[in-house]
Amino acid sequence: MNPRAVLLTDLDNTLFSWIDYFAPSIRALVEALSSAAGVPECEVYEQLRDVHRRYSAAEHPRVVDELEMCRNRDPGEREALALLGYEAFEQARTVHLKTYPGVAATLTRLREHGVVVVGVTSSSVYDAVSRTEALGLATLLDTIVAWEGIPGVDLPSRTALARRVVPVMTGRLKPSRIPYQIALAWCGVECDVPVWVVGDSIANDLVPAREIGARTVWARYGHAYDPANLETVKRVTFWSAEKIKSAYDFSILEPDETIDEFGRLINLVVGDDVPITTHPMYANSGPSRA
């Protein structure tokens, strides 16, 4: 039986604030490594950025192992530094990694109303699964379509969510429409089922959603981050200023809906006046769960 609707949701800065979790966690890691190794914090930031640039990744789960300041030490000291850094990051993550208000309750209500919910992200499989599980959302997403990630970085365990995640190669990530096509093919729904896409980036999330005929929802609240945290992210990311500007350009598309809280999706997706949309471009584009 077809679902009532399909919701394709971005994860970072849509279900939780990636910027407001990642930045303080990185600062904790930098402070711990700088203090223990006697390396200036500015140099640690530069080395982090070098690693992320090398892998063209916003984050690397094993980044400390890759730092020049660790590679040049004996194995025992290198392992101790890595453990210290990861522990500092994890402790900060425990404090700062939180869903936006109402996310879990909204996803629960949507599923109770027969909506299939799929996470579609450019984060790695490792990061997407580990964060979704840490947030307690693993049972509320039917699957996740995510970047296959950095070679050699495997999931620590094959959980139920990890077993149903769909990896995507680098060249097929958003803003390509391919991840959405893969997600819809996995759902196996008919073309008369309403499809909604929600995300904080109009360029990366909503432009490709419009291309497949989905209803677009801009999560405007995803931009209510601490500016100081964005500056921290800029210190370690490989993203250019142009890339950041493009991702947050509001002028390139008028979304069908704009929301300031995730809970608004309940009325939009399962309300009485849900518009019917078609998505003819997803067929034969990826794995099915059949």
C-alpha cells in the first residue's frame, strides 16, 4: 500500500544545528590538543583545515590521527593524544548535539499518519548514522541516503539503521537531484504520492527538490546559529567563501513553504489541503527496498 506522503528531510541544520554542535566540539578538541602537545591553537586549527581540505570533507571522524602534530610522534604518544582529543570532542558533543524543538514528536506524528520519512544528507554515512542514533531518531527515519564517506572510516557497529542506509558517491550528492531520486526509488511509491522536501539550504536542498517535482519547504530556523560558531567552522572547513555564499543564497528560488519550526510540517504534509505533486524523474535511479 502506498504511503500517505513521502518526506525527504535534510539532517544537518534541519533536524539539529550542526554548526552549534560542531563548532564548540571542535574548540574543545583544539584546546585539549594544544594544551597537551604544546602546539598553539592557531596551528591546530590550520592542521585541521589541511586534513579536511585533503579529503574534501567538512568533517573527518578520525581527524586527529591525520594531524601533522600527531603523525610525527611515537605510537604511544600519538595514541594518547588522539584519545584525549576524541574524548574532549565527544564530551562537548554530548552537551551540544540536540534536536531542534519538536523534531522527535513531529517525526512520530508523521509516521503515525502514514508518511515515509527519509533523511537525505551530504554528510558521511558514518556521521549521519552516529548522530541520528545519538539523537534518538534512528527508529523515526525509514532510511538515510548519505555520502559514502572517507575510505577506511567504517561504522563502529552494524546497527539496524546502519544496515538500511544507502551510500552515495561524492559526485552524486546534493545539489544534484540524484540523492532524492535514489530515496524515492528506495521507497518504491507511485508517482501520485505527494513528496515533500525540507532543508535549510535553498541551493543544496530545495533547487534539486524542485527539479523532481517535490513540494519545497525552507527550514528558515536552520540559520539561527551563533555567528561565533560559524566563524569556528570556517577556520577548519575546506569550503570557499563562494561555496558558503552559494549554499545560503536565498534569492535563487522561492520555496513553496517557509517554516520557523519543524512542527509546522505536520499541518503541511498531512493537513486536509495537501497538494498532489508528481515526481516522474525518479524511476530506475537507485536501489529499492523490495
